[in-house]
Amino acid sequence: MEKNENRLPWVFYGYYFAMFMGMAIFNSFFAAFFTRAGMSSVQLGLLFGLAPLAGLLFQPIWGNLADKAKTKNRILMSAIGGVMFSVLVFYGISMFFHGTQSGRLILLSAAMILFTIFNNALVPLQDTITLDYIVRNGGQYGPARMSGTLGYAFMALAAGLLLTRFPDSVFIIYFIVLCIILLAASRLPKAEGYREKNEKGSVFEVLRDREILLLLLLVLVQYIALSFGHTFLGPYMLSLGGNDAMIGIANMVQALTEIPFHIRWGRKLMKKFGVHKCLIFSALVGALRWFLTAISRAPLLLIIATGLEGVMLVPMIVLVVEFINDRMPKRLKATGQTAITLFSVVLPRTIGNIGGGALVGLFNKMGYQGTSLSYGLLVPLSLLSVFALGIPLLQAKKKREQKEAESAI
């Protein structure tokens, strides 16, 4: 079969577009919804931070299931079904529970845990299926991922406009999008599991590679900042006098800024510098972004600051995925993507949201603008990661290349 080096089947583009539509709803509007429901910044941080701890336990299970399954597609469909059920649970609690605020928080937290268990599996499973197809038949990951960016931007704006008019419809909109995701997933090419019954593999095996460990730790620090930034963007926008439409515009802007790095010249530029240098540069850009966010006193400046998202995010969602997939043996392909999810979703959401929510509450009690000051603390965190992790990462890369050169002699 002749390989098409440029294009995947259209169903991949449709699936990524739909999947990131759903991601836009969760990232952009869930926190604003719960803020309006009466949650404090500390409660919000706990709600969005404790749930990923369940994901920490279940994420390796998803990777093992995918590597052992007859087809990874079955596992993906099961995960989507679980997300759909959890969204219905969210809707039921939000519309029909009339008990105490503490009781409501407990039920919502339980629903968030259920949601997280299934939702965290979607991206690594889909990326594994996509990369499996590329290895077998050719194609490029970047353009498919860019279709997800377009879906995110479209839904961030559309949902923002809809929620401005219908503020209680967030879960209805999300469920409709999930139906589209399920339909697209059912049409994806089959991807078989690689691991034989007598073979073992775990995330710890992936992390034995020092270079991969340092790379993922740098990703972790940046995603801690991004997790806090994404969760509290909506409440922060509301505190500055903005509304759901402005939250949608901000999220649309941060998604659209990814596009230049997904197209050909952007991809060539990232390939030229490599994943290691790109991650270090993204951390430096992140420091600038969080500084601008911290000093924002009007919705417009906050929206402008989100324009740095693409420079920060694309190296982590494209180059890291490809780098680790290339380094993993077949039996660890899905587990390698699971490791990425642990360091880019599960751990950072737990640390960023719980720690960030606690800081916001502490600063507020001291009489300061808690969200603004908390964003300001992300500046030294980003800069510190460059020196503490970025430089050792470059050294580990150099040692690996020296060993490879010596082996080739």
C-alpha cells in the first residue's frame, strides 16, 4: 500500500475537531458555572484538583487496557460512554438537587471524580490510535491536531454566546457534542493492542529514561501553571467585569494562536530547534504571559495575554507526543501516551487547582486581589523550571547523542 505522507483519513480530522469542542466547554465554562453556583476559590480549587487524584489511580489502567486490548477503539468508545454518563450526572445534580450547599459540593465532587476517570483517557487513547495509523499507513499528526484547535476555537466562541443567553445549558451543550464525538469515534480505523499476554509494562518503565523523565517534569511544571490559568480564567474574567461571551473570546484567541505552529513553516521551525529547546522557550514565554495576566485590570488585556498560549502549548501537545511515541517500543506505545497524560493532566490539575485555589483564598483573606497575585507567582515558577529542569534536560540529550554516536562507530 502506497503511503500518503501528508494526509490522514478525514474521520481523524472530524474526531479531533469534535473532541476539542468538548474540551473547550470543560476548560472554558465549568469553573464559571460553579463560581455562579456559589463556590469559593478554595472550593473551586478542591473540586477541580481532587478529581484528578482518581485519574492518577486509573490512568495506568487505561494504558494497560489499551495495550492489551484486541482493539484500542473499544477502550476509547467505553471511555466516551463514561464521559457521557458523568455529564448526565452533572446535569441531574445541577437541575434537581435542592439540598444544602455542602451536600451539593459533595455530589458535584463525586461527579467530577467520575468524569475525570473517563475524560482523562480520551486524549492518550486517541493519540495512540492516530499514531498507530500513521506508522502503518503514513500521514502527519500535526494537521489532525490543528483540526482540534479549530474545534476548540469554534466551540469556545459558540458556547460563550449561547451561555450568555442560556446560562444553565452548559451540560446540555456538552452532551450534544459528546454524541458527535461518539459517532466520529465509531468510524475510526481499528488499532490493535501490541502487548502479548506474557509481556508486562508500566509507566515506571517509561520513566526510567532520565531524558524522558526530565522532559516530562518540565511539561509538568508548565501544565501546573496552565491548569491554574485555565481553571481560574473564567472567574477572573467575571471579576474584571467580563461575561461568558468574553470568556469564550479569550479561549478562542488562545486556541487560534496555536495554528501558526501546526502548519508547515511552524512545524519546520519547531523541528529545527527540537523538542528540548522549544520546551525551554515555551517556559520563558509562559513567564511573560502570566505577568501580563497578573497585571490585567480589564478584560481586553486579559484576552491579549491569552494570545501567547500557542507558543507555550504546541511544543507540549505535538513534539512531546511524537518524541515519546518514537522512543517507546510497540508494547509501550499506549503506556507512553498515558505517562504524558499523567504529567500534563492528572498531576498538574491536582497541584495547580488545589494549590492555586488555596493561594487565591489566602490572598483574598489578607485583603489582596488573590487571583492576580496567584497568577504573578507563576512567573518565577516558569523561570525556575528553565534553570532547574531545562538545562539538565539539554545535558541529558547531549549524553544520549554521544552514546548513539559511539555505538554507530
